[in-house]
Amino acid sequence: MTQFWKYHGIGNDFVVFDGTKGEHEFTPEQIAFMCDRNFGIGSDGVIYVNPGQDGSDVTMRIFNTDGTEPEMCGNGIRCVAKFAYDMGIVKKTEFSIHTGRGNLLAQCTLGPDGKVSSVKIDMGAPILEPALVPVSGDGDRFIDRPVTVAGIPLRINAVSMGNPHCVVFDDLTKEQIDMLGPVLEADRGLFPRKANVEFAKVKDRKIDIRVFERGVGWTLACGT
């Protein structure tokens, strides 16, 4: 019998396996089945917490609901940090986690029970160069660029935190957002490796977002 845990970061939830005690290798079909909310366990992805590499304390491997492996996940890595400390895999509250973007520093705050209550991740500076996001466009940044998608004029922003993101600040209806999320995510003419899509609205010094994750679909949150 294989043991697993369920973790979430602000509603972005994952099935977690402890890979420090042995390899876990599931097929994309098995991962998709596990993530299915009707017939499987139900989650936004699957995480392996593996032994560290390249000088890190632990390694995160993460898989989307369609079985693909993204480079990075902000909420996922916070779950890895809590899991690694609470399960005794690491003994210190500040440690490094190896990801597809390299080694990232996790800083854990403990609650009265001695378990991790919050996690801060140093994800480094955002990557804005179009070729590195990647996004199809010239110049040194792809910011506030006018494009027309499905007949709707937009101004989009492309950024990477190790994985590609398309951020839209346009004032759109719910119906337009529902339609544009999967269209933008899968537009390989614009984003060769597809993209996580965020529809953002600044309101009273807060940002409301809706997230359509690459390889997952609509999720409650995105940490990157």
C-alpha cells in the first residue's frame, strides 16, 4: 500500500508522496486518475518530495492533472517545505528546495505546536525577457502588449518565475474570462510552452485574480 498526504496552499491542493523513502514513479494516466475529483483522490497536482540534489536539502517534483511536469509551483513548494519540516526530513526552519528553476530558499515559521504555520519562499527576480519566458515577441520585455484573442482586444503581460505566465489586467466579463482562460493557456503561437493565465484586477490596494493553470485548469490560487 502506498501512503500519501493531502496538502494545500490557499486552496491550491496537492497529493503528496514521500520520495525520500523510495522512488515513486506514476504514469501520466495514473496521475490524471489520482487528481480526478470524482473518481480519484482529487487535487490540482501530484508532488514527490525527494532527496536533495545539487546541494539542496530536498527536491520537489510536481505534476499537473494532465500528467505533465511543470518547472515550478509557488503553492506546491510551500507545501513541500511544510511537509519536509513537519515530517522530520529536515531539522532546520531555513533550507533549500531543488526545483526545475534551481535551488530555492524556504523560510518556515513555526506555530505553538512546533509545526510549520507559514512558509516564505525566495523565488528570485521575475524573468521578463520574451525569449526566456518564453513568449513570441521582440524587445526586452513583453509588457502591456496589445493582442487580439478570439476577437477580443487585450493587453497582456508575459512573465516567468521558472514557468510561463500570461497576466491580463483588462476589464472583462465573467463570460469572457471563462472563455479566454483555456484559449490563452493553449495558444502555442503566443506561448510556445503554453502558459499559466491570470486575470487580475487591482481594487483598493488589493489584487483579485482568477487563475487558469497550465495543464490543470481553473484553480483557487497560484503562488507564482
